[in-house]
Amino acid sequence: MTADPRLLFAREPMHTRQVLAIAIATACTAAEGFDVYSVSFASPGIAAAWNIHRAVLGVVLSMELVGMGFGAFLLGSLADRVGRRPTMLACLVVMATGMWLASMTSNVTTLSAVRLYTGLGIGGMLATSSAMVAEYANDRRRSLAIMLTIGGYSLGAVLGGLTASALLANDERWQSVFQIGAIATAALIAPALWFLPESIAFLCQRQPKDALSRVNEILVRQGRRPIAALPARTAPELGGGGGALFGRALLGTTVALTVAFFAYMLALYFLMKWIPKLVVDMGHTASSAARVLVFASLGGIAGTISMSLLSQRYDVRRLVVSALLCSGAAVVAFGQSPADLAILTVVATAAGFFVNAANSGFYSIVTQSYPSQLRAGGTGFVIGAGRAGSALGPIFAGLLFEAGWSVALVSAAMACGCLVAAASIGRLRPTAQSFM
């Protein structure tokens, strides 16, 4: 048999093992969500224990986001060379060790360094898991699978928030938030080793020494017939290095995606990183503040599911633009909300719905904008460069707060990022890259 196995994956119904691989990737993004928001849950306790001001706290809240930018770009490119599977496993190890080390820190400098290290693994996982899922899903369910996988990020934030709320209500040790996150992340390493195979698209494109036997092993486990020889490698008409992202064919796409990601990350991470501290400053307890962020994340799950379902019938780009415009309005509304906990929870939930709907749709657009030989690297570059916005969002907000700006004014300023992102995505031309 000489049929291209990539065509089997693209055209035929998904096998249980394909679904399982996507489920594991989703669990990994859930661990990312827990890891990223863990410092937000812990921030009121950290600020109180170390007596640090908002501007300094903004830097601490941003450090893993800086690491995520470097990790997405560097490890995403690495995944295009050495494979999706080993890169994802390495990222899990970095995330788990980083979370545990965070619980052992005793000053801002050390915590910032550890969060930077943790961010490397988180960013690499974001880029690599998106590429893996895009290549393991069939054509019919690809957008749905990518969006649901990204939705795991919000699920992790919800589970982390519920856990943090319970821990902080009974034990005000902020270190326990990081410790439970480390244990949860480490628990994913064994399932990933056992049930997460290498991407068929990667093996057929790169063709390492044992590629044929590895491809046949995957096919046989799925009840498919083995192949006698690997298909011919796809001609690298776009090149295989990072420079191809800025070649004539992809320059406009890369710039538009990067600008959009940078801009709306400003608003998303201002909201998600500062919610707990702002709610505490309004006179509520740390556990109550954690619950507000949990509801924002629950709204994010609902937004992701809604975007996933709507994308099966409507153009993803238009859906993302609409979600971004609504996100901007919701961020402004949060800044205008009174100190009533119920109102804050409702507005945060609405904001979480729209920003995460836009986020899941955005990842679907990015992963389908690049060919397989550039997919993880292209996704990693967009995420990496755009993550500067996520890192600057909390820092910029902290500086504005220190300068005397009100919550309403800071929220309005950060919401402008959603408008810029909507304009950039709206100008993006539809793409249909091959998954071979």
C-alpha cells in the first residue's frame, strides 16, 4: 500500500486514538491555564506577604508572559525540526518544575526569574500543541478540535481558581497554589509518554531515519494498513526556515496576525491578571476575588464552545472580529462596575466569554495560515511576538495605576487593543494551507 497516510487522517473519520491524542493535548493546555493564572490567584497573598506595590506586582504578573513569548518562538521552531512529541514532553517538565520552584521563592527577584523559566515551557506548549492538534484532526473537525483544545486553557484556569479559592479560604499560604499546579502538571507526563504519538504530518515531511516504522506503528494501532514506503516529501516552495515567514507569500499574513495578537493580548491579560487584585482592593477577600476569576474563566469556556460550534457554519474571521469588538466593550464595562461582588462577577463572566471566544478562533486562524513545515514555527512566532502584548498589559496597567489613573480609565485604555486587533483580523485574507 502506498497511499499517503496524511490523506487518510484528513479525509477519514477520526479514530479513537486520534481523539485521545487531541484530548491529551487539551489536558496540556488546561495545565497551561492553571500555570498562567496561578500567580494571579496568589498575587493578593504575595503582595501582602512581601509588601510590594502595584507597579512591582505588575512586573511579577508579567514575567511568565515574557517567558511564554520566547518559549513559543524558540520551542515552536524547535518542534518543526525535532518533532511535536519530544517538545511537548520537555515543556511539561519545565512547567512542572517551574511551578514547584515558585512555591519555594522568598523574594520578588527569585519569583520573577522562576516565572520567566516556567513561561518558556508554557509558550512552547501553546505553539506545539496547536500544531499537533491541527495535524491529528481530520479536515471536517480541524477548526473544532483546535478551538476545543485552546478551550482547555480556560478549563485549567477554572479548575485552578476553584482549587485556589478552596485553599486560600482554609489556608492563606499562597505557596500552596503553585504546589498543587506543579503536581497536576507533572501528572500529565506519563499519559503523554504512553498515548501521545508523533505527528504523522511531521514524520512524512521531515522523514527522520525511523520515520517509516513510526508511521506504520501509528497506522497499525489505529487499525489501518501499513504503507510500504513514505510519500514523497512536499517541495519546500515556501522554504523551511524562519525567514520564509517574511517571504512574499506570507509576509502580509504574518504581520497581520502578529499585530492582532499583540494588541488583544494587552486587553486579555490586563483583565485576567488584575481581576483578583482589583477585587481585593475593592474590599473583598482573596477567596472571593479568586471566585470572580473562576467565573470569568467559566465564561471563557462558554465562549470557546460557542465559537467552536459557530465556526462549523460561519466564517471564523468574521466571528473573531465580532468577538473582539464585544471584548473591548466588556473590558470597558468592567472598569465602570461598582464594588458590588455580584455585578463584578457578571461583568467579568461576560468579558471572559468574549475574550476567550476571540482567542480560540484566533488560534484556529493562525494554525491554518501556515504549511506543515512552518506550522509550529509560524504559530510560535506569532504567539511569541504577540506575547509582548500579554507581558506589557499587566506592567502598563500597573504603571498607570501608580500614576493615579482610575480603574475606569485604565480599562478603557487597555480595551483599545481589542479594536486594533479587530481591524487587523478584518483585513486578513482567507488562507487555505495544506496539512500535508
